[in-house]
Amino acid sequence: MLQNKVIENQKIRPVVVAVAIFIATMLIQTPVYRLGTIFAFGSILLIMFFALYEKNWNFKLTDNFILLVLFIIMTFLNTNLRGYSAPNFWRMTAQIICCGVLFGVDKVSEKEEEFLTNAFVFSSAIYAVFVIISCNINERTFHGDIVLWGTEFDPNFIGIPFVATTVISAYKFLFEKHNLFKRILYIAIYIECAVTIMFTASRGNFLAWMVSNGLLIVFLIFRSNFSILKKIIICIVVAVAFYFLISKFKEEFPRAWERMMSIGEEGSDNGRFDLWGVAFNWWKQNPIFGGGLYSNYLEFGKATHNTYFQILSETGLIGSLIFLKVILNYLINSFRYNKMYFCLLFGTLLQIMFLDALDNRIVWAILFWFALLPKKKIQQKSLEESCK
């Protein structure tokens, strides 16, 4: 009997509902009462309770769980021995342990998978409405923070779910069978999220959008069982639609477009290259275990603006290898299971090159979700089956 078997019944388990709650509240945060923190910790407690209850409190350790717990223990000891006090340590710890627990849960059925996908897509669509409204009614400097419910969000951070949703919407519209209403709904959500990405005026968001959607088209066109004629028609439709969409964006968002197209020009890094150099030098002083969590910010007064340099400089070579091993496991599983998830994850991993996301709730929402996806050898979800 397989340890992490796929649940075949038609019921949606409580642990899956709890993950959906965590996903649905990923962008809720208020300055008063800090409701986002309450929702996050509350849903994490529910996830872990139902996960352990489902396994009759006889939880079996997985490789990913062991790696994540090892990462937490090592970084906790190293940070405290160096005398640092990481401000968001417990939030990060709760998310990492919860993610590890989810690896030991039975994998989702097709109905549960669709439930989680819808939770992500429709919550992102709702958040996109609020972002667009906020950008239109609030005074905001160009590429400045976006205000939701009185809380300021970094535009690079807030763009993660919208880039991910464009991948899902494109896949659902182009490569799954749906009635006309759902097809219109998915294309509307795609356009809405694309508009939201333009409002962020973030080069990282734009780059991740282009790369993740481009990868999706490449995988699904050239590795599907579609006829040559159908592939040509899809390529033409996508190219024409993309041309008109970009043309409209250039007209409606001239400053954002100019900024996004300035990638590689002098000063376009906004000082990130200097910050990455500082982080790299800090790692060279502490190569094995790193300088301790948040030591970059505490020592130099600025964030690293790159999750990979953040992890390298703060957790050292050992912490980086552990983290990269877990991420590699995610990439391999998503690539084998469904290319849509691989493209979504690849885009997210590209986005976190431009911000510190080790405790980022949106990133962990995606990792929670993906921890529940079956492996190909357990439940075949091949590209050919998806395209039939």
C-alpha cells in the first residue's frame, strides 16, 4: 500500500479546506488587530491538526519534512548563537513546519485538486479588483507600495498570485474542455490579472509573466497530441491576442511599459546589484552556516531583494543546499505531474529573485498547495490526457 496514496472518494477533506483558507487569505493584512496574521496562524493550526488527525496521529516522516525541520533547527541555533533576533522567525517556522507536515498527507483527488486551483484563481481575481481600485483612488508614487486595507504592499510581492493566475487561466482556456461561460470567465480573469501586473509597474512581475506564459505555450504546443493544424491555429490565436493586449498596455500604461522595457539599462536594477554584492560578501565571511536569519537587514539596514542571496548569506552553504534540494523536488514533481504547475512554480521562483521571500505568505501558500499534488507514478496526469 502506498504511503502517500491519492484519495479517490468524492469528499473534500478538512485538511484541503484548511489549505484553501490559507490560500484565500494570502493577501489579507490589516494594521489594526493584524487580521492577516490571525488568519494565517489560525489556518496553519487547522492544517496541522487535520493533517495529523487524518493520519490517526501516526505521522510518518518524509524526506522533505526532515529537510525542512533540519533547516529550521540549524538556522534557529545559528541565529541565536550569533545574538540576532529574527523579527519574523516564528511566522517562517510555522509555515515551514506546516509545509513539511503536508508532505506526509495523502495526496489530493482530482476533485480536491480542482477545489484548490479554484480557491487560488478566484481569490486572486478578487484581490486583483481591490488592487486596481486602490491604484486608481489612492495617491501612489510610480511603482510605489500598493495599499490594501490600510496596509502597504511591495508591488513585487503583490504580483506573485497574479502572474500565477495568468498561467492557470491560459491553460484552462486553451487546453481544457469547458463550456463557453467558463472560457469567457478564464479569459476575463487572465486580462484582469495582466492589467494588475501592469499597475505594479514591476520588471520582475513582467519578466515572470512573460517567461511562465511562454514556457506554458512551448510545453503545451510542442509536447501535446494536438494535430499540426490545431497547433498552428493555437499559435496564431495566442500571437494575435498577445499583440493586441501588449499594444493596449503600451497605450494605457506608457510609464509602466517604459519602465518594464528598461531591463538591462544603467540604473534599472534599482541598486539591487549592490545589495546582492553586499549579501555575497557577507556570505564569504560566514560560508558554512551563514550570518543568521535577517542578519543582512540587521547589519546593513536593507533587505537583500533576492531570496537566493538572502538564504545563501543568512543560512550559508548548508542551508542553501537544503533549501535548493526541497525546491528541486517541487520542480521535478510538478514537471512530471502537470506542466501548468511547473510553469506556475518557475514563474514564482523567478519573481523571488527580486524580493526576500523566505517568510512570504503567498509563496508558502503555493508551496502548501503543491505539497499535496500527486506524483506521476501514483496518479498519471500527463499532458496528453489533459489535452484530450
